[in-house]
Amino acid sequence: MDLSVLWILLISFAVTAASGPFVIPYLRKLKVGQTVRDDGPESHLKKNGTPTMGGIMIVGGMLLASLLCVRKYPDVIPVLMMTVGFGIIGFIDDYVKVVLKRAMGLRAWEKLSLQFVVTAFFAYYMIRVSGIDLTMIIPFTHGRVADIGWFSIPLLFFATLGTVNGANFTDGLDGLASSVTAAIAAFFAVVALGEGSGVAPVSLALIGALFAFLLYNVCPAKVFMGDTGSLALGGYVVASAYMLKMP
């Protein structure tokens, strides 16, 4: 168990926390505020105009810290690929909503198409570049592995779409998406540290970034992560689960 990677958490926390005083005012200046429907709960109306797209703080802090470990842990790359890839999709969706003023953001087929492309790159990288198969460890069987052959490919796409879009729904309450994903990342970090997997430094980097983001996202929130953050978190969860053979 390599505990030396724990410093990644501190670096990510520091980078993300330090970015807040710069990123949040800039987002306000760009007027990328959250739009709340008039018929929504009265408590939600107070959030109208709060800057969104704050997920760039999380992704940025996590990315910078994780890249410090790439040479020692090349397994970092596919997890970052999914996290950043879905973060970019979320950024585009947020941009369409708050800058181009298209209330629904990307159309469903546009978002699904982009998600399909990112997932396909992840699958290719895992199988062809990293040489990692898509077998799964069966829970509570002392490490017994299930190999479902090529059926694992459509299962990967199904799991990705479900997880990523599910993570998107948790972003409705202040701090919910961050706290839930931090707990998941902590579990993955413990498992990955035991296996010496590159998922460990990425998970620790994400935990640091999420706790730093919570400084600005707890009620009353000064910034929302938006789809930029929530889709990135979903991508991280899927990639980490598959890298640890725990989908």
C-alpha cells in the first residue's frame, strides 16, 4: 500500500480552493448565472443568478494534481480521460444554457452522441492501449471474476449513460453531488491503495477538489458545479469502477 500518494489530496485541495476567488468573480462577470423557474419552490428562487459552471474548479484541481502521478501510475490516464471528456460535454451543455440562452441546453441526441464518443475512446484505450480487459469481480466471492465477453461493451455504454446522467440529477441541492461523490471516491481510494492501482491518486485528487469546492457550494452556495461538474463526476465513477473491475 503506497500511502505516499496522500499528498495529492492536499495539492488538489489547495489548487481548487485557491481558484475560487478568481473563477467565481469571473463567472459572475460573464453572467453565467443559474436560471430558476418562476414556478419552482420559493427557497430555490434565491439561487437565481448564482454562477454555474463551477465544475471547472473541480476538474482543474483534480487534473493538475493527478498529472503529477502519471509516470508512476499510468492507469491515471483512462480515468482522467473519462472525467475530463464528460466534463467537456457538461461545459458545452452549460454554455448552451447560460450563454446561448437555450434553456434545455444540448438536445438529447447531441448529448448522447457526445457521451457515446467519449465512452468509445475510453473502451478503446482500456482494451487496446492499456491492455485492461472488461472482466468484473463478482461481489462476496473472494475475488472470483466474471467474463461476459463482448457483451461487456454494450454493458459499459449502458452503465456509463446511467451513472453519468444519474450524477447529473444529484446536482439539484447544495453540496449533494460533491458529498455523495466524495464518499464514493473515498471507497475507491481505499480499494485502489490496496491494489496499487492508479485509481488511488485520481480518487484522492478528486476528494481534495470536492472538499475545496464545498467551501463555496454549501448553503448558501456561491457557485454551482453545473453540468460541467456533475457529468465529470459521473465519468470518474464509471471509469474508476471499471478500472477496479467493480462495475
